[in-house]
Amino acid sequence: MDYLPVFLRLEGKPVVVVGGGEVAARKVQWLLRAGARVRLIAPEVNAALAQRAAAAELAHRAGEFATADLRGAVAVVGRRLIAASTPRCPRLRSYSAYP
């Protein structure tokens, strides 16, 4: 199977997005449409994401991903978070505070 269809009720729920480029911008757009409270983690963001952060549509933390960023989140989205052993998040698989 190439895709795993997942349906989540995200209205008012915190969701972490890791990354600041085009892919992250598309994910953020969909998450905001679903009513999620988006926390964006990225050292740099593109113009569209910067504009959303300036308009307080999302919260942006400028920096590298850390497992503490997951605290309270119901979901995490990131292109490089698929494999928990990536250099960006080597301890993700042992983090116990996410559902």
C-alpha cells in the first residue's frame, strides 16, 4: 500500500509541522482548513509561512526540531520525520508523550 488514509478531527487541536518550505506550506494550509492550531518548527520559513506567522494564523519557533516540540501535540507532520532515525529527530521513537 502506497498511502495510509487517516481521518483526524483536528479542530482546536495542536499539530506540529516541521519544515519551512513549499511542502510544509501545503501541509499547513490543509491543517488550518481543518481547524488545527499549528506550531511550525523551522530555522527559516518561506514567504507564505512567514506571512501566516505574522498574521498569527500559526505559531512559529525558529530553530531545529526537538522532541520537546511534541509536548501536547496530537499529530506531527514533517517530510523527514517518516523515519524516526533521521538526523533531525534521532530520539523520536523513544519519545512517549505523543499519541
